[in-house]
Amino acid sequence: MLKIQGVHTFYGQIEALKGVDLEIKQGEIVTLIGANGAGKSTLLMTVFGKPKARHGRILYEGRDLTRVPTHEIVRLGIAQSPEGRRIFARMTVFENLQMGALCTDGSTFDEDVRMVFDLFPRLEERRTQRGGTLSGGEQQMLAIGRALMSKPRLLLLDEPSLGLAPLVVRQIFDIIKKINQAGVTVFLVEQNAFHALKLAHRGYVMVNGVITMSGTGKELLDNPEIRAAYLEGGHA
């Protein structure tokens, strides 16, 4: 579904991604783990063309996205819930969901809102509340819900557990599983390696802009190097 081939991305003269190769098949949950500053978020942003890949190709269902405008990429069926949530703080929950649906024809809007509220009952309770007054967990739910309103086939999630309490983290990961079971392919960037690898079908490890390891979620969870670097004394 998504193939990233030899991608190099730069911020000015600084090379953030150094020849990244990665593949996501339809129906999978694939996670990318790594330390803060490894280049994980840069990879997701590069898929959307901000920043653009200087070298390499990003193929989505066979089409090269490296020169496609960001708004057109959304229309192709890819959505992103960004790091830091970035909801519209002054808009209500419902208005945020309306913004997520702008790239659709609106014919299934009511059905799509109902789907989001079924996944996140808390959002229905807060539908007239301004986004900026929500708790951190509720804002994360809203960011994911807003992304789902564009009816994506591929959902990119950037650090959905960041800054959340352990109980809320478990709820978010349970919902990601439900989203995948409903037919949406998920590419998950996450520092919480334990929960991410436990959920994912496959995973990749990124260090300083380079993919250093890949395997099934279970293989990476059981790998002594991964456990030492990301799990021991941490989320497990």
C-alpha cells in the first residue's frame, strides 16, 4: 500500500532521513519506534510533502507522492493525526470534526460523525465544548477523530500516547485496534515501544534517520537489543 524507497530528507543542510526504506501492506498496523529526535515524525511529514523528500520515492498504491501537493495527498485517502494533537482550540469538538471532513463531498458526514462518536463516546458528550478546554486524552481522541472524518484508507498516527496517563494510553491503543479492524491501515509512530509493538503486526526501529531493524511486533518485543534500549525499566 505504501512503499518508502531510499528517502532522504533535509532541513537546510541537515540530513534528517538517510535513505529510509519501509513498506506497509494493506490491512496492517505497522509501527516505527525510536528515541526522540530519531527522525520518526520527519518521516510522517515527508509522506505528506512537508518537507519534501530530496531523494527517493514514496509510493502510495503505486503512485509516486514525492511531487504531489499535500491537499491532494489527503484526497487520495491518507490522513494524519499529528504529534501534539494540533486541534483547533477555539472551535468546538463538532466544528473540529467538520474541518476534518472538508476534503470529502459531505454525503456521508452524519454517518462519519456517528462512527467517530461510537469510537469516542466522550467526544459526543463534549460535542459543543471548545477543543482547547478538553483534557489531554480527549484532545488526542479529537485529533484521531478529525483525521478519520476524511475517510482515510491509511491513517498515520504520530505519538498518540504522548503525555497521557497509563489508563488513557490503553484506551487509545484499544481504539487504534478497532480502527484497524474496521478496515483502515495504520502507520503508528510511537515512543511507547511496549504498547506499540504489542499492537503492531510489524515494526521498524529508527536511529538517527536510518532504519536499523525490522520484524514482527513479537520478534522486536523479544529482541534483547530492543528490550535493553526501549523497554527495560520503561513501559513494560
